[in-house]
Amino acid sequence: MYPARILAACSLLVSGISLAAAADAPSAPLPRSTPEEQGVSSAALLGFVEAAEQKVDALNSFMVVRHGRVVAEGWWAPYAADEPHVLYSLSKSFNSTAVGLAISEGKLSLDDQVLKFFPGEGPAEPSKNLSAMRVRDLLRMSSGQTEDAIRSFDSLAKEDRVQAFLAIPVAYKPGTHFVYNSPGSYMLSAIVQKVTGQTVLEYLRPRLFEPLGIKDPTWDLNAQGVAFGAHGLNIRTEDIARFGELYLHHGNWHGKQLVPASWVAAATSLETSNGSDPASDWDQGYGYQFWRCKHGFFRGDGAFGQLCIVMPEYDAVVAVTAGTGDMQGEMNTVWDKILPAFSHTALPADPEGDRKLSEKLASLSMPLAAGQATSQIAGSVAGKRFVFPSNPKGVESVVFTPGKDGANDRVTLRISGADEVMECGRGAWVKGTAHEALCVEPLVRAEFPAISVSGAWSSADTYTAVVCHYRTPYTTTERLKFSGDTVELWAQNNVGFGGNPEVRLVGTAQP
């Protein structure tokens, strides 16, 4: 690794522009550059994309920023640059930033006791450990609660979530045991709202989102009107990169100190030890809602591969959205392919390498439904309504309508009393909406109805629709296997909490 001061100097020499010089356009798109101009190999970046497609199932988007300039970016269609994406627990790092800003404004302190903010909402006789729990303990995932105890916390429940959290037993002295604790992150959000009178989104909008040029962020609220904090933030890939750049530059954005440098240093340092496996990026220590990484880096991350990796020694940020069940494999691909791409000086121009990389990035797509455009049985099942017995998913019936003269096929699912019509592109993605959908997690089903669908006959009797919920990590594969007057409907997400169960229903054609 090269010292940060050398890389910073190289950045100015290579780009010919400093952050201060660019201060007149802080909300403009991040500047773009060829990789070689910023000391990055186009061929190595192409190798990263190819390795990711082979080893990681699947990236939705990525962006590599070096010396303040985007050197590579890509979205696997139907994911797109202008679409927001669910961040899941990457939201925690933004939530932490709200806490840091509130502390800098004198609204609370790291050593404030949690019970202080919620008089009358805790137990009548709080335990010694609960009474000792501080803001600092919530930030560094050392509340003293156990993993088994926090599983009872339902973030979607209508009952008061603060009271539910304060009722969770505190088995250990706060500050002594690392336990990953999303309910604790919710409490940080509730504390910020308590001391500012605003949700974390409202509070951060003028202090963070607007100065960074992050447009139209949304943050889901619970039944009490409090942002989930632990998750629920939805922004674009470049917005993730902007946040990483802010932390890379110690809270300074184009000459303006948005976040105190002291907070950035503390939040991204090792505040809690959480393991000893040198091969695991989850054992390198934890800060204030930031993870430490191998190679001395730090990151914010969210379920299924949402990443904001900050590499101070390389003056670089890598932002990723994904739908993978192997986040360690995802990060290993970054370490194995992107790190070797960095040089401490500009590289000779590589027009051919740059061309190959650009062509690859322009052609990225999630896998389309594979198969034939039609089948011999398509006509015999066209328009038939197959009815399902009562089931937990609320799926009442399905109708398949083949497209005529090359038009899109159509699958109409009746779910909970409403028809969901999916236009299925033949060899292409076709955008639509679905307010109810099979297999999608409850936290994203209602908030993100946007879908894009591809369909094909995967065998003579089976029609497959691939449904990409392109503002989330989820892709749902749905198969209709026809046999006379019956159809078997099978559906499953690519990833999911709680084991990712499949749906399997058998329906009968109406007379």
C-alpha cells in the first residue's frame, strides 16, 4: 500500500484539479476519467466485472472512484443509474452520521444514558445494566443484549418500539460484548428524532444529503413515524459513492466540513473487537455503525451485498449494490481484482483496454429468462384461468396469455383480490408494477412496486418468468408447468431472510 499523503499528491498531479477548486459545483455529478489517467488498469477492472459475473450471484451495480473521479461504473439491466436501491444495513452508517452531527450540535453526547431520552418508557425498575447503557454502546454494537434476546424485536410491529427495546433483557455489562444489534440502531434513530424533533431523513437532508447532491432520498418509517435507522434508506449507486468520498476526505466535501473530522475518525476506527479470523471481513473490528475491513479499510454494508468500501491508502471508494448470499465472496472479488489494478502514478493510455471495458459495461444485464418464444401447448392454455386452493400467499388464480405477432406474453396473477398483470419481454426486460408479489420480503413489497420481467418457454410444458424488483436485491423466478387441466406454480427469490422458502401451488382450470 502507498502512504495516503503520496496518493493525495499524485491525485492533484494526475487530475490537475483539487477538491477546493471544484467547490463551485459540489452537487454536480462526480467527474469521470479514464482508468489509466487515475492510475487504474482498464484490463484489471474488466477482470473484476468478469470475475463478479462468474463468482458472485449477482451484482446489481458498481462504481469505482479513484482520486475523486469515477473510473468505472456499471448497472446490470434492468438496474439503472437513475434508480434508487434498497440499502438495508448500509443505512446504519448514515444513521450514525446523524448521531455524530447531533453530538456536534450539542444535542446529546456519546456518554448519555439511553434511558435519559425516554423517561417513563422503560421498566418500572430498570436493571443495573440497562441503566448503564449509553449512546456509545448502541453505536458500537455493545448494548449488553444477547443475540437470542433481540430476535424478539419486530421492527414492523404497531406497538411502541422504544418500549419493546427497553424491555429486552440486558445480560452483559454494556460495552463488554459485541452483538450485531439492529434494534439498537433503531434506538439511535429514535434518539435523534427525540432531540431534534425530526426524523433522521429530515435532519440529514440539509446537513448531508443536499450538500452531497443526493436527490430524493427516502427512508422508511415504522408505525410510530420513526425511521427504522438500521435499514430503510433508499438512494442511488452514485449517492453511495458520494457518501464514501465524504468519509474518505474526513468529512470534508469540496472545501466544506459537513461532518466533523473527529467524528469520522472515531466512527471508522476499531471501537469494538468482534473476532480474530484474519480471512473474515466481519472479524476486523467495528466502529460506530461502520465495519473495519481487511487491508486496513472500512465500510458500511447491507444485506445481500450493498457496500460502501473506503480505501484511504489508495484514495479510492468502491460502491456496490447486489443480490448475493455470499458477501465475503463479493468482497474477496474486490480485493483480488480491484486492488491489483491500482498504481501510485498515472498509467500509459490503453485505448484498446478502455474500449473493451466500455463495451462490457454497456452490455451488462441480469440473466434473462432462457428458452423458446413459444410452445406447442401455448394455444391450448391461452386465456385459461387456473384456480388455486386457499394458501398463505393469497394467490387465487393465474392466467397465461401468449403474445401475438411477437408481442409480449402476459401472466396475470390474482393475489389477495387484485390482479397483478406482468408483461413478460421476449429476450428483453419489460418494466411494470406489482403491488403484491410472490416471495418478496415484507419490508420492500409495498414500498417498491417497480418490476421488470422477462419470459420464455423453458421447456415444452413450462413457462418461466423472471421478475426483477430492480430497486431491491430481489429477483423472483416463477414457473408455470402445465399438464392438462392443472398447472403447478413454483416461485422463489434469489435471496431472502429466513431461509428463502419457495412457493409451490397446484391450480385447476376453471370449467
